[in-house]
Amino acid sequence: MLARRMLSSYDVIESLNSLLRVELAAVATYQKALGVLRRKANSDGEHILRLASDHQRTVTALHGSVKARGGVPVSEAAPWEGSGVLALTGNGSSAKLGEREFVAALLASERRGLAEYEASLTSLDEDARELVEMELIPRQRKHVEALSAMLALLPA
């Protein structure tokens, strides 16, 4: 039987707030992406809206989890850094990425988010780990699958 190291409430709250920052960044990125898609009359807007809505639900779950532990949830984060999505959603540069590159950038960001969830498991208490394993990781995997399928349908 493996001995689990004792986690302080502070450590768990910090880990949850770190995940919350990731999700707040995702929400900010998807909001910008939706604005661009509306201007381009893109047919994938409904799928992207669903993913954005999922991220907002995750923000709510993480926010509640931090508060339940007596912590103060973080309230903002910049859109996903280091992703090609920012090239599309930045000031006046909406023509920089085509639809395929745009979806690929979202997919890469979702994959990084999934990796962060998986890496966080050792720094969470039992309840938080259950939330992440049973709800958040499966949701993130669905995002990766949905964007992968979307990408497969786009011309190269």
C-alpha cells in the first residue's frame, strides 16, 4: 500500500487555483475565438460555443471547490499563452490563421490543459481528486476528441 503524503489545505487550494487559472484562460480564449468565428460566419461556431460552455461549467466547479476549502478563488487569467489561438484572436490579426490552424491551436491548448489536470492529481485531496478524475478529465478528453474530429474534417 502506498503512503500518501499529507497535503495541507493551502497546497490543495493552490493546486485548485492553478487549475482555475487554466480554465479562466480557456474561457477568455474561447470568448475571443467565438467573436472571430461570428465575424467569419464559421459553421463550427456552435461546437466551439459548446466547448466554451463546458469550460465555464468547469470554472464554476473549481471555484466552488476552492471556496469549500476556505480559499479565495482566483478571478482572472489571460487567454491561453503560447497558442496559435492568440494569433487569430489578437488585435486585427484574424487573418493570420486559417480554420485548420485555428482548430489545431485550440486542440493543442486543450491537450495541454488535459496534461495539467493529470499532473495535478498528486497535489489534490481525495474530494478534489475525485472531481478532477471523474468530471474534469473526462470533459477535457471529450474536448480533445471533438476538436480532433473537427480537425480531421477540415481540408489540409
